[in-house]
Amino acid sequence: MKLSSQELIQALQEDVKKYLDGLETNVHPFDIAELLLELREHDETLYLEELSKFPDELKALIMIELPRHCHEEIVEYFTPNELADLTNTLDTDDAAELIRNIEDVDEDIAEEVLQSLSHEDRQNLETLISYEEYEAGAYMQTELFSAFIDEQVGESIYRLKHLKAKKELDSVYQVYVITRENIFLGSIPLEDLILLGPNVNYDELVKEGINSVSVNALDDIHEVVEIASRYDMGVVPVIDLNGKLIGRITSDDIYDIIEERATGQLYHLAGVNDEAEQEESLFHIGKHRAYWLAINLVTAIAASVVIGLFDTTIQSLVALAVLMPIVASMGGNAGTQTLTVTVRQMALGDISSDDAKKTIKKEVYLSLMNGTIFAVAIGIIAWVWFSMPMLGVVIAASMVINLITAGFFGSLIPLLLQKADIDPAVGSSVLLTTVTDIVGFFSFLGLAKLILL
């Protein structure tokens, strides 16, 4: 049951109070953002008025949680100085994200916000937003806890307490060991420091061996996610081309990237633009969906042309029209299985160009196995159904041909797209459906013409 505007406002006030009272485990900015979105459906002005009442720190965190299409009205409602004050309350990675969202709406206002910040903060954020969207540097935050190799554990712990007291640092899980020139040497879990005495030097720990895994700021963010997954890292240190420590990518960003990537792949396989789906305008959503539907229409016509080549054959034997969709449907579904598995394994880094032959061979063998099983089944069904043994042979042979084709092209198409630097998830399903439809119809009707007529 939907809540009224007044009930939503009351729920918002209760959640905000819980959050401010330190009950963050029960209430997260995401939860408050969800309530605000419900209120927005009732009254856009009221939703903005309620948002403006929150403390700056909470307000900024909520803005980060709101979908992108909400930022246009936020930029119009708040002044550049107010947006600058909100930016100052955020960690650098979230602050950079907020600036990018503002920039997407109005570049001039984003520049005004940046100019309203202190020189140091502005330089820091300008560096972060200068990275491309796919680069690791675009997702890092510069707040981190580091210690010099010639420093004692007790000295660094004292400095950490000081930073925590000033609220300059939160979510600390690792201490990053560096040289006096800021060269990254490795990371040590913070819990390990608790077990050490205050007079232990970090160089002793480095000699014993520490985790030296890091990523470069220019690395592809999806490679960063793979590294984090491979080495079970919740936080990943980021270095520059000279090996200097410049930031870290935290677990919340890693999870967001994983979710965005999985969602994007799901949308792309269906021929849908994930960014366009966040638009409020039905026209913009429909326009992006229509693009792939138009391509699909062209490919469907191509399949129909193949059917048209055998119109006299179909007229001579009505049973062909009854059974024809089965061949195409089985080929399409088998191809989708292969395509989905291949694209997903490629995204996870389990398949590379070197594994192409092995992957294709495996999928063809699987298709041959399943094709044989279901060919026998549909062959017997067609024989009994229409009392025509040779019709069973025709559809069985066509089924094997189409399923092998589905396995071959279901793995080949995404591999070829990747080699051409095209996202394998984009357009693969449309191309595959075209191939399986054409091969399925041509093999079934062609064999029927040769054997039955």
C-alpha cells in the first residue's frame, strides 16, 4: 500500500532522527533516498523542500544515492555555493561523483561549484574528474592511512587516532607502507597492527612479506574489480605511473561497479541501453529501444525471405508449417544459453582470445550432444504425430544442424566482437537469432524439399 505525502514525510523525519542519533546500522542514506523518491512521485517541490532540511553531510550522501535523472532538478534548486558546501562534506570519490553528476546537467554550474572550493580541494577533485569513466582513478578516494617504512607502529597509530578525531578519515582497514618519497611498498591489515608492539618498525614487517598488490590509476576499472575478486581485497590501493601511492578504491565502489556491469550486460543482451532506461522521458527510452528493434525487424525479414524461397514446399505439406517454429525456437534458445555463458565468462576474465578455439569446440560438442538427444525426441514425435517416418528424419537432421550452428555462433560472435573492440553483450543476441533462424528454416525446408517432395 502506497503511503500518503504526510506519512512519507513522517517516515523521513523518523529515519533522519535515527541516522543522526548514530543508528546508521538501522538506517542508511539509501533508505532515506528511497523514501524521498516515493515523495517525489507525489510532489516534486515537496520532495526538494524535505531534502533541503537535512544536515549537509546527510544531504550530500543522499544525493549520491539518488538516480542520475534527479540531479537536473537538484542543480536547479540549490545554488552553486550550497552545492559546494555539500561537496566539502563528502569523501573525495563521492565528491568527484557529485561534481560529475552536476557536470552532466550543466558544465558552467559544475565549474562554479569547483571555484567555490578551497584551492587544495579544487585541485584534488579536478584531478579525479579528469580521469576517463573507465579508468581506476575516476573511482578512487585520496583519503587513506599510510605509514613510512622507517616509522614505528606506535607513531602511525597515534597519527591515525588524530585523523579519526578530526574526522578526516573513516573506513580504515589497511595501513599502506610507503617510502619517504611516497613509493608504495605494500599493505598490512589494520587488525594485524593491534597484535604488534608500538616499537616495532615497519621495515621489519616488510621484510617478513606484505601484500604488494596495487593497481595503476589508468587501469581499466573492470580489471581492478577482477584483481579485487582474485585476491579477496575489499580495498585496493592505487598508484601512479611512478609507483607513488595516490589513493584507494573502496569496497562500496567495487560492489557498485560489479552491479552496474552485470546490469549493463543484462540490458545489452536484450538490446536495451542501461543509461537510457534511467531517463524519465518515455520518448528517449522508446528511441533507444527502437534502434535494436529496427535491426531485429530487418533480420526477421531476412529469415522470412528464406521461408519465402520454399513457399511451394510448405503449401505441398502443411505439417512443415506446424513443425517449423520448433526448429527455430530450439536453435534460438540453445544459442542464447551459449551466448550468455560465453559473454559472462568473458566479462569475468575466464575466457581470453587464446581460449577461443577451446571455447568454441566445447560449445559445439555440447550442442551436438543436446542436438542428438532432442533430434531423436522430436523425430519420434513428428513421426507419430503425422504418421510420416521421413518427416521425423528431416526434422531430426535439421535440429542437429541448427543446434550445432547455435553452439558455434553463440560462442564465435561475442569473441569476434571483442576482437573488434565492441562490447560482446551489445547486439550479439540479434545477430545470433538471425543466424539460427535462417539456418533452421533453410535446413528444415531444404531437407524437406529434397527428401519428402
